[in-house]
Amino acid sequence: MAQGFDLNNQRREWSRPPIGGANTDSHVLDTMTNPQVREWVERNWPLQYGQPSSWQGKYRKALQLDETFDMRVLDYGAGFGFDALSYALNNNSVALADISPSNLRAATRVLLAMEFIPSEIIVVRDGWPHFNAQPFDIFHSSGVLHHTPYFREVLQRASMLLSPWGEIRLMLYTDHMWRLATGQEPPPMDVPPWTNSEFPRFVRFCDAVGDYADWYSVEKVNHFVGDFLTVTNWEYLREDNGYAVVTLKRSRL
Ligand SMILES: C[S@@+](CC[C@H](N)C(=O)[O-])C[C@H]1O[C@@H](n2cnc3c(N)ncnc32)[C@H](O)[C@@H]1O
């Protein structure tokens, strides 16, 4: 296990993924009937994708949620599965992956209630290979990979399973987020963030749950995965540039 990172604790903490920015216990769907889950989705959809969380529609656009059709998508860190549902609505097949079994159950309930069946349901493990999955065309991971010290390893694994024409889409915290949270410059990119005295402040500023977070920039993404992935787009979402979406393609086939 990487120093400063306890996956079981993360599992517990992250069983309250965000809906419209508010952390919500994923067990909330356990006792609902399918029509009730459907109603819950319809009620929460505008919270997840309306203002302020969609940043004038930039979120869905940067992640190409409305422009992806007939692909095999893996939603890594699916939470309640709203992005997965967005893909499913456009005739993509969607596999769900998460560290939290209760989130996977909730995301599955969301898809089933809307009459879609996930192609796979994958519990993410600690350590290599992190996950097993059928090959996919899109590796989608929104608000997730800054919460693990295994950024490089997870993307190495993803690129092994990614089709040659496939794409990786990530939503990440940026160096600007570190500055906003701490008022200081982020630690150098090759220094583990938890060794910095501002780390706890950064983690809690970004999210109400979880005990691990890191920051990324184009340079830092290249530093960690530039030997096998190429950045094809980088787009800030918020006016303060605290979140960005990066898309990547395999550079070595
Ligand atoms: C901030 S939420 C984002 C959920 C969803 N992608 C969304 O955009 O609403 C983070 C999600 O990633 C999951 N997660 C956290 N660390 C993870 C890891 N190392 N591997 C896979 N999933 C992880 C959490 O359980 C949670 O469901």
C-alpha cells in the first residue's frame, strides 16, 4: 500500500459520493423500488448537471457526454452512475468500476431503473492490476484519479485494455486548486503531496470526505504518463481553473 493511503478507509468514506456537489450515502437507494429510483434520478439530474455544477455546460461538453455514441465505456469511480447513465442514453455500453461496493450497487440500480444493464460491475482493488475488465474504447474517470496515489498505475492498466483508437477522459483537480485551498504554491510535481504540511487543508478544502487528494497540470500529467500517453486536450472547467478535463490517447501501440 502506498504511504499515507488506506484503501479500506477510502472505501468507507467514498460510500458518500457527491450528487450536485453534496455527499450522499449511496445506501439511500437500497430500499427504493425501481420507479422510486427513477424518480430520484429525475429529481437529482438537474442538481448534478445544472448550475453551478456544470459550469455553463462545460462539464458535459469537455467530457463529450453528449457526443459519444456506440462505444464501450468504462466509468472508473462511477459514484451514483450519472455519467454512466449519460453514456448509456447514447447507446454506449457501460461498465461500472469503483472502490465502493455500495456505490456500485447504487450505480447499477440507477442504470437498471432507467432500463439499461451495465456490461460489467468491477470492484477496484488495492495494488496492481487494480482492476480487470473487458476491452473498452473510452476510459472515463471524473473526480477520481486525484484521490489515489496510483495515478500512473491505473492509467497503465487502462491503456492495456484501451482499444487502439480509444480515449482516456479525466476530470482532475489542478495546481490552481492547491493555491486556492492553501494560498501557497503546490509542492513540486515529483514530491508526494502528503509530505507537505498543507496536505490536510487541501484535501478537506476539495471534498467533505476522503483523506487523499493530489493536484495536476499538463506538465504533471506528462511527467507521470507522458511515456505511454499523449495529451490531446486540456480544458479548465471553473473560472478559477480549479478543475480541468484532460483527454489522452495511447502513444505506444
Ligand atoms: C468525487 S466521486 C465522483 C463520482 C462520479 N464519477 C461523479 O462524477 O459524480 C469519486 C468516486 O470515485 C470512487 N473512488 C475513489 N477512489 C477510487 C479509486 N482509487 N479507484 C476507483 N474509484 C475510486 C469513489 O468511491 C467515488 O465513487
